[in-house]
Amino acid sequence: MSNEIPDPYSSLPAPPPDAGPPPSPAKPATGTSASQAAGRPAFETLVEQFAREYMRDRARSQRTRFVFRIAWLAVFAVIAWALVNRADQGAVPTGPHTALVELRGEISSESEASAENMIAGLKNAFEDAGAQAVVIRINSPGGSPVQSGIINDEIRRLKAKHGKKVYVVVEEACASGAYYVAVAADEIYVDKASIVGSIGVLMDSFGFTGLMSKLGVERRLVTAGDNKGMLDPFSPVSPRQQALAQAMLDQIHQQFIKVVREGRGDRLKENRDTFSGLFWNGEEAVKLGLADGFGNLDFVAREVVKAEDVIDYTPKENVAERLAKRFGASIGAGAVKALRSVPVMQ
């Protein structure tokens, strides 16, 4: 019996002579693989692109701020110039002179030829002690009978208050509502080719009922009051409502005729066409007594008023108001306006 311990590996087969050492076990990934090395350039490119875009946006913002600063500086410069210029105009000596107030374009509450603007200019002209007389130079096709009537009434009131004469000088046109204003003057002077007259009133609109029926459009109008939808362009004409509208226009027409007769007096040579809405050139207007003679502003100031220097009292639009209209009043300009029918002297 032997005391030696048997070798447990003695029964295992011997490795082949060409086999190398056994492979070592694989190590877990630690995040520093080749894929990370390949990803570093992509990250750096992203950072570089972000920085470039950021700098580009900064430069664009700086340019925008610079442009806006220059624009506001220009606006303030214009306002300052206007204020200085206005002060200079106010410092013009007002010795004996002819006061001028312009009436141009359509007469309406929203135009430069509104009653508000005209009255402001007329008051300043009449109140100036140096103004020997007031000349209203007109170039207008007419407009609102209400605005025209207000101006006419104010001219007559100022004449009575200050005891100064008023002359009208017509350029291209003095028709309808503009002539309503002109007859408040003491004398009216025209050019031979001026358009004068059109003593009448109109109300115009459209009718869409035939078009709506062709398009298959149904009008749904709900009113409280039998005449609330009077002269609705999308509804059939109502003979009764049309007669009511005609009566209203006739009444305004009679008001116009009365003002013309009062203003022109015996100088007016009436005939059946005088108040028919016809208009005439300046030569015929003088023959018909609608005007008194031929002459422009310089002629009237020199030969009639006997004060050759002319000072303009027409209210000028303030620069700030003009900017507000351009940049502020345009908001909502795309909104659809409801169709309206209003009497117009035009």
C-alpha cells in the first residue's frame, strides 16, 4: 500500500503542441471605445455651428436696432424742424394783408376740407387785426351737405361779428357742396373754364338682388322697425321707402336752394335749369349770376381787397398727426366696411 496522492489532472488530455495560452476573459466596456472617439468631432461641429448661428443672430439684432434708432432719430428731427418752422410761421409780421383759407378736395368730416378744419382757419383769419378781408380759395367737387352747411353758417356769423368781407376764388371746380359754401361770400371770382354749379342732392347705392338669385344666395335680414332696413342693397326696392328717401332729398335740396337765393340775391338769374343739378363753366356762371367776375387770388388781393400781401391761415396737418395716421390708423384697414347710403352733394 502506497502513501502517494494521485494527481487529479493526470487523466486530462494534453493540449496540442501548437495551441497558445488560453484566451483571457473579455473586459466590460468602459465608455472610451472607438465609437466615442469617432463621436467627439460631431459634437465639436455642433457646438461650432451653434456659436456661428448665435453670432449671426447677434449681428442681425444689432443691425436692426441701429436701423430703428436711426429711423426714430429722423422722426424726432422732422418733428423738431416742424415745431421750429411752425414757430417761425407764427412770427410772420401780420400788417395789412389778405387772409387766405383753402378749401380743397371732398368736403367731409374726415377730410382736410372738414367743417372743423375750415372753421379753425376762418376764425384765425377773421380775428387777425391785420387781415383786411378773407379769401376762400376753392377747388372741390362738393361733399357732405351737413359739413357744407356748417361752414356756410360760420362764414356768415364771422362776417357779422368782425365786419370783414369774404371773397371766394374758384380754381378748377366749385360744385355742389362747395358752391353751398361759396354763396356765403360777398363775391365769387372764377376762371373762364372753372366748373361751377351742380345745385342738387344725390343718394347713390347698388342693388344685388338679381346677382344673389343667380348665385343662389339667400338674404336673411331681421329688423325691429318697419323701415330699419330701408334702402338695403340686398333686398328688393320698396316703393314706400323709396318715396320716403326722395322726400328727404327734396327737403335737403330746398335747403340748398334757399341758401343760394339768400347768398346771391338779385344777382342770380334763375331759369328752369338753375337748380336742376347742371353745372356750367366759369364764363356761363358769370352770365347766370352764379359768380361775379373773373380773377385769381393775386388779382383779388391786389385789385379788390387792396392788400397785395397774402397770408395763409389754412390749418396744416401736424407732423405727429400725419405719422399717427400712417402708422396707427392703418390698423384694421383690412376690415370689411358695411355698405352705406348717405346723401351727398356731388
